[in-house]
Amino acid sequence: MLIDTHCHLDAAEFDVDRASVAKNASLAGVGAIVIPAVARENFQQVIDLSDEYSYCRFALGIHPMYVDNAHPSDLSLLKKLIAEHQASQKLVAVGEIGLDFFVTQQNRETQEYFFSEQLKIAQEFNLPVILHVRRAVDDVLKYLRRHQVVGGIAHAFNGSAQQAEAFIQLGFKLGFGGAMTYPRALKIRELAQTLPLESIVLETDAPDIPPAWLGTKGRNSPAELMKIAQILADLRAVEVAQIIEITGKNALSIFTNLSSLYTPPEALH
């Protein structure tokens, strides 16, 4: 199954045509979309979208780039909502959480506080996490070793092969998307080509990280995922059907609540 493991369908960029964007993704073969929250302000919206579209699922978390406007009480709300939705097939993870030292390190302590506390919540509810990691791979790994969770996805992975292996050893899959489609992205393409396929999942990060054919200023959408899958197939010299099947199973192994959307290939015959 073709699964977009990271799509911000709630973003303002989709306000004018969100229903069409969701429909076009489904028509393009996307069988499931995971919508991660970034702050308390959009917790309810991602929940509502997963109710509105049967093939959407949600994650709840506070993004490192939003922690300056966050309050410790937001963690209490996060925990409350996760408890309320724990039995639902719609909640799949705690996310998007992590560390981002690319923009600034001035709020490092605040970022690390919210990351650590959310890892504890993931531990408590036995949920995987969706990680945002930018210029902070080793720091994120340090916290994951300190607060071991059941696994998750390192979204938009851009680390080294050694760092990739460290994530894999901790039960994580690595997210690849639009950045992989640029011929000059040599490091990312090499990783996509050489890492075990069983460790890779697909994502768009829509509306961000547009693929090469949209240009750097284009609006990305989940409907682009099939072409992204084809790029990965080309890099690995395999059929796109194999990419879809294996990356889909990888995503299902992390997001077990997606299994209700999955139809085994043999059941289709």
C-alpha cells in the first residue's frame, strides 16, 4: 500500500482546496495519509481531518519550531487527548516532535524539555514517535537512548549512514520524500539507494519539500507520492510495485493502527 507517512493536510496552504487535494491523493493511489500535529492550536484540526477522510490518520505532538509559544500545560492537554483517543484506530503516533538546531540554538533548553517530556508520553502510551531532526541527529539519538520508545520514523532523514544505522537499531524507519528527487541531492540519493529497503518509508511533508518537478517554490501535495515512489524505484533499479509493497509494510510495522486500511495483495485476486 502506498502510504504518505508525513503530510500536513491541515496547513493553511490547503485551505482553498483541501477536499480536492485529499481526493486527488486517493485517485493517485495513496492508500493512507498520516497527518502530524505541530502545536496545541492544530491538535483538534488534525483529529477532525482524520474523521473527515477515511484514509487519514493523525499524530499529536509539539514541533520543536513551535516550542517558544508552547506552555507546559500543552503537555497536559496532549496527554489528555492521547488518553481519550488511545482506543481509536485513528491515532497512530506522538508527533511531530524532535529537535531543530538549524534555525536557532538559543532555545535549546526549551526544545530539549518538550522533546524529553513528549518521549515520556510516548513511552507511557506505548506509541511510536514521528521525529523532526535538523542539525541535531546525535542529540536526538541521545534522548532516544535515554527514553526508549517502541520506535517511529525519522522524518526527512538527512544524516549519515552511521546515524541511519543507529536509528534502525532503535526500531526506527527513515522517511524519504521530495528531497530525494533532486539529482544534486547526492548524499540523500545515495542513502536511499543503499540503505536496507526494509528501513525506508515514503512521505511528502506536503505542502513543504516539493519534489524536483514542482520546483523549489511549488506547493507539494500527497498526490505526488507515486512519482516519489518511482524515483526510489529508479534509484534502486527495482519495480515501483516492489517499492510500494515494502515501504507500505514498513509503515504498517510502525503505525499498527493503519492496518485497518490495508488489503493484502492476495485478497485482491
